[in-house]
Amino acid sequence: MGDKITAVGLAAGSGVPRVPGSGAVADVEDARSIARDIGYPVLVKATAGGGGRGMRVVRSESEMEAAFSSAANEAGSAFGDSTLYIEKFIERARHIEIQVMGDQHGNVVYLGERECSTQRRHQKLIEEAPSPKLTAAMRAEMGECAVRLARDVRYCGAGTIEFVVDDSDGKYYFLEMNTRIQVEHPVTEMVTGQDLVVEQLRVACGLPLSFTQAQISISGHAIECRINAEDPERNFLPRAGLISEWQSPEGDGVRVDTHCYSGYTVPPYYDSLLGKLIVHAPTRAEAIERMQEALADLRVTGPATTASFHQAVLAHPDFAEGRVTTRWVEDTFMPPWKAVLKEKTKAAEAAKGIAA
């Protein structure tokens, strides 16, 4: 299931709908032929990929050669495997994933869903549970699909079945399976009360799951913001360096998962993630408010972080109303946000000139 091409074949065999797409693509000419059959726009994707690497949107045949070469090179460098495949690109897509847990005795349970549509360049920024748009019926249907697939492959441990939901018609399609615990697992833990890491250790020891499907219920709403050492005002440029002060927010319903502390030096060699800020509240509106307070209370002196960017996203009416799709950050939010930053920069430079 860790290989994307193999995974979509297994999903189809389990009766799980997949995005129209191909198997392994031989070369650029093969890619062009497949894309013509599917219809543009398409996604060129690395079969061993993850985190948005080895993935390119191609909107016309003239773009294919450059996109194919770029994706293959990036995939080979990042994963040691340059194999690519092609899928139809859904313009208004929501990224919904189902958390599953299986044991060595054939038991598989799903623990609700996570909405991960707030993304930039295919990288998740904010995750929440439950989704603000999924109905109970759709949640159950997608959950049953995920359990059926995980059971058919005899999956053991924590895993995530990822789906794309077409926001225009509500149809959902299998994307891939992440065969591991994920960065955003705390939001599921907060709304279900289950410790997924502890459960992984239990099933790895050969013990059966400590809960049944009937014992899983969703309570309240949880949101997670990824705090990265990046400067949003400079096109999210990664920032390494000394953290002279790190102060985590505290309070009811607030959780911080981090390796950082005052005096820690952020190295330039790894992922820029500094920590995960998670909140839980009775309702989504209260969770958004609690997250805003927690972000305001986070103190990081040294490298720039994405905390202020999250505050701006959470304050946007589209986010409040749950109208976010996977392209929303780049297509809707960032253009006016960048314009405001530009005006602030101009004003600051003008003020410096006057002072001089």
C-alpha cells in the first residue's frame, strides 16, 4: 500500500472508487497519450512520493515535457524512484482522509475523518476533525470503504486512507494510503479520546485492538496548525538558526507537540516543522477562537515562523464557513494577502525615508 500504483489497483479490487488515472508511465510520449485519453488538466505523480514532492499539475500538452522531467527528477532525488503515473486533476477538491487502525487478528476500525484541504503546494498547513462539510452518511460510507480496503490487504497498525472529494458534486475517490502514523494524528486523538501511538505499540506486540467500531465516537472539534520555521512574507523561505525563546501556549483544550525549547538551534538540513499546535473545543467556532488565542500566546524568538500566517487564514470568512478547497490558499487567499504585505512594506520603507 506504500506504493501508489499498487495501492490504486488494490483499492479498485476492493470496490473503492479511484480518480481516473494510469499505471506506471513509460516516458513523455506515453504521458501525453494517457493525458489526452483522460483529458486535461492532469496530475503527474510519483508512485513513491509524499509531501507534494514529485507532483505537477499539467494543464495542456505543451506543458507535459517540462512537468514530466521535473517530477521525475524530484522523485528520483527525494525517494530513489523516479516512476510516475497520471491522474485526472480535480479543480475544486477537498482532501479528506480516514484514520484506520488494524491488528494482527483481522480487526480493523476507522476513527472518523480529517479535513486537510488547507494546503499550499500540496503541503498540508491546517488539519481539522471532523470535516465541516462531510455528512454523517458520507462519513460512514467512506469509513466503511477504508475499513474494507485495509482489511482486504490485512493491514496492521495505524494508517490513513486518503480521498479527494469533488466539491462540485460530492463524489469521492481514493488517492493513496499512508502506511504510518501521520503528522495530523493528534486531531483524531482529541476528538476520539484514543491514543493512536499507544495503540500502535499494543498491536505491534500482537494484542488485539483495545476498542471496537461501536466504541468510537466523535466529540467536539479539533484543529491543528503546523508551526514551521518559514517566513511567509518572503515566499515561505525556510529559516534556520537559534531559538532564543520558546514559550508554548497552555490552557484547557490546548496541546503542543514539539522538540523545540529555548536555546535550540534549528538546523538547515531537515523538514522545517518546529511543532504542532492543536486545540479542542465543543464546537468548530470555539475551536477556531481557541486556536487564535493559542497562536497569539505562542512565543518564538529567532527564526520566523508561520504562526501569523495561520492567524490570517483562520480569520478569513471562507475558512469560518468551511469553503476551503486544496487550491484555496494559493488561488483565493494569498493574492490579496500578498497585496496587503506589499503595501505594508511600502509604508515601512516610506517611514524610514522620512525618518532619514
